[in-house]
Amino acid sequence: MAWSTAAAIYFLIWWLVLFCTLPIGVRNAAEDGVAVEAGHDPGAPTMIGMKFKLLLTTIVASILFAVLWVIYVYRLVSLEDLGTLWGLLK
């Protein structure tokens, strides 16, 4: 696998994992007991915690990419295996 292909696949995995981690730990003003100022949405998050989410995203995406890379390099799943699986799912 070329390094550019690997980087593109890692970026896609990272981006998908980021969207999965965004809702973690989000609390709105009502849950935190904070008064909502005029003009603000009551459902808007009070604390986002993006540093933690970016770190978590990077760790999870790296683990997923490593697993998929090992599967690809050692040919643990072939196209024939995927065809057989697809036939079973029909």
C-alpha cells in the first residue's frame, strides 16, 4: 500500500471516529444548572472538551487503522472471503 493511500485511509477513519466521539460528555445549560442568556439556544453545550475528543479520536483511529493494516498486509481476508460472506448475507 502506498503511503499516500494509507494516509488517505487513516484520514477517513479519523474523520468518522471524530463524528462518533463528538457527542461524548456534552452537557447543555439545563443539565449543568446554568442560566441561559437571552439569545442563546438552551440546548447548546456549555463545555465541549475538544482536546480530550481529539486525543480519543486519534487513539481509536490509530488502533482501527493498525488492525485494518494488519488484515491487509497479511491477507487475512481475501476477496473470495468477502464474496462468500456477501452470498451468505443475501
